[in-house]
Amino acid sequence: MSQVRQVRYGRTFVVDVAPGEDILACVEAAVAEHQVTDAVFLSGIGDLNCCNSHFAQKLEDGSYMDFPLSWKDTPFTLSGVQGFIEQGRCHLHGVIGNDKECWTVHFHEGCTCLTRFRLVFSELTGGEG
């Protein structure tokens, strides 16, 4: 059943990820350091050198199966980053593209920066339940 709850923005953070660093690891470290439990990703842009992701497909029996995607040493521009932090866990998506292809990805470890990457997220407060 659908649910609607009113929330407010709390503290807002900017995470700067340096070339060669793993995006998800850096974001998770910032979340842990500042004890963020619930938040929304507002914006993120940069360039990737490697990307690990997956997509899910519903099977005939109603279950879901994950299909991994991986690009090594393949430069992509990253934009349209969005997602949530729920109970301290990051769920981060983005759009990557180059001159040959464009994908919507779900970030896993191993998504490393080619150039500086910036991500903004804000805590969600109130609306418990």
C-alpha cells in the first residue's frame, strides 16, 4: 500500500571524490562519519574510469535475477545521480555515457573516478512511521 509522509531537509553534505577513488566507498564513508541514517541524493556529476553495476529482470516464476554490468578502463561522463540513504545504507543510481553508449546504472564498488566527482545529499528528518 502506498504511503506518504512529510519530511524536512536536515544537514546537507558535499562529497568530493578524487580521481582514482571509488565513488560508493567515499559516499559510504561520509555517511558513516556523519552518522547519516536517512537522506536523499540531490545532485552528482563527474567522469568515471571504471563502472560496476547490475540490472534486475523479473523471471516467469515471479522472482528477480540480477544481471551484472562492468566496464573497465572505459571513460564515461556521469550525470543524473539520484537515490536514497535508508537506515544508513546507500542506494545510488546515475546515468553514464560516452560517444558510443548510454546506460542507467546502480552503483557497486569499483566505480572509480576519472576526474573529480561531486555529490550532494541532504538528510531527511521528521515523518517517522
